[in-house]
Amino acid sequence: MLDQAFAQQFAQEWIAAWNSHDLERVLAHYADDFEMYSPMIARIAGEPSGRLKAKQAVGAYWAKALAMLPDLRFELVAVLVGVDSLVIQYLGANNTPAAEVFHFGPDHKVVKAFAHYGV
């Protein structure tokens, strides 16, 4: 089970990693074979399913996204804790509301992540 302390620490570090634009620091939160689901995957990576698997594939997608959005900055709004998952609500590009659902493995690395964006 995840606890509040882990959830808050993870969320703070995840936001800081993205705001640093340090891709290796971002990827350090994820298992090697994690799965990422996002509507932006279809748009930026050209994968119509919106799903990528493994750090290499997701890393390439995120590198492209970071290059497209050099001023990208996230602002933490809330952290919600589940059993082996948590949700980070944040403001993303252009202050767009966003939330990501993270499912964790036993080593507290993300094994699946689902991104959601406001319209």
C-alpha cells in the first residue's frame, strides 16, 4: 500500500523532474517496461492507440514533446492516494488542467501511467 508521505514525495519529485526538463530524471520514476497511455501519444508520437510501452519508446516521445514545448512547466494542484496507485492533478501547458494516474510495482516504480487533459 502507498502512504501519504510516499505519495507527496513522489508528486513533488515528479513535478520537479518535469520542470527541470531532465528526461533521465523523469524516467527514473518508471519501471523499464512501463506502459504509458495518453491522447498526446497519438498526436506527438503518431501512435494511434495512444499507448507506448518501455522507457525507450516513451523517452523518445517525451524528448520530442519537451523539444516542442521548451517553456513547459507543471504546477502541482493535488495528490490522491489509492492502494497501489496515485493521481497527480496539476496545471500543464498553458495552465491546462491535467491529471495522471500512476500504478506502482512492488519496487515503487511506475508500471502503468494514464494521462488525462482538460479541454
